[in-house]
Amino acid sequence: MERLQKVIASYGYASRRKAEELILNGQVKVNDTIVTELGTKVNSTDIIEIDGQVINNEIKKVYYLLNKPSGVITSTKDEKNRQTVVDLIPTSTRIYPIGRLDYDTTGLIILTNDGELANILMHPKNNIPKTYLARINGLLNKDDIERLKNGIVIDNRKVDTSDFKIKDKNFDKKTSLIEITIHEGRNHIVKNIFASLNHPVIKLKRTKIAFLTLDDLKIGEYRPLKIKEIKKLYSLK
């Protein structure tokens, strides 16, 4: 383990004093987390970014697609020692999830140590589509459908919700299964969309990110991304 500013200097990116300034200014990330403490120590597998640029590129980049189970935290660690998505992939490489899924939400999530790709997929300007299957309480009426077609305002910002399909209606249980595709990743966004229509989400699953789907992956299973898939994700920038 070495002090972060020393490691930055050893890569020739900046002097140790300048590296300390970068850390204090919040310009440095370690494993996709901003670090502002000068005493922070890192090891050889940690991914160090300065202003979005990975400085230790010799670390092999890895990419995994996971079918996240319910009851698993989308994080690299948890204060309550609950299972995280990282725990489900046995690798010695420090990986982290791109974006997040709620504790009780299942489905597709990408984990990697590639900060550049993470930025591409999470940056709002790239409009990466994400598709969900939502089992909601109640049956959509004409007013609900019209509101979805026109977009839903969440926290004073409109969400384009026009890309949706009613996949199933259960008249006995009074529930509906809705497929919806959105282009942003605000926390609880799908749940908030349907809550605003007074149709709380009972169950939620993400089925697609851009062109990636779960295919035959069972809950809790994962697979490495193919090279052609990684290149195609980069082309979304």
C-alpha cells in the first residue's frame, strides 16, 4: 500500500505537491469514488482517475454483465455487511457497478474497472436507453396512458416516458405488467414515474441497457462482455 499522492507522482502525472492539490480539490477518483484525504493509501489493483482519465492503464480492464438478484446492494461494499453485486463475481480485480439498481430491483447491470466506459454509459448527454419490466398495482386508464405518452415530471424535470407497452393485465389481482424504456438514471426513477400515476411498483426488473440484454442468464448469474460488445458500447459516446 502506498500513499495516493506518491503513486500519482510515480506515474509522472504530476509532482507530489500538485497531486496533493488535485486530491484536495476532489479531482481524483479511486475505484470510481472521489478521494479528498491525503492519507489515503492504494494498492496495485486500484483504478486511479484524475479528471476522468485513468492514469494506471496497464491494469487489465474487465467487463461483466450480471443478472442482479433482489436483496443485493448495488455497491462495492455495505456498512451493514449485506451482499453486494461485487460479491457475486469472483475476481481479484477491483470492479464496481455502472449506475445502480435498488435493493429490491432485479436485472441487468454492468460491472467493470473501466472508468471511461462508465462515464460514457452514465453521462446524460449520451442518452443511453434502459428498458424495465414493471409490475404495478392497478390498471392504467386513458388518462394514465396519455400522461405517459406526454412525459412525466419528476422533481421539476420531465422524463420521456413515451416508449412503453402494456404487456399484461391481471384483472383478478388488479395489476399490470408494463415495459418502459427511459434514457436517464436518476435514483428510483421508474418507481417514481408510476408512483406519480398512483400505481406503485410491486416488482421491477431491468431487462436491457442499450443493445445488451439478459439473454439466458439466470438470477445471480453473470458473463464477461464480448470484445465486439465493448467496442459497440464505446461507440455510443
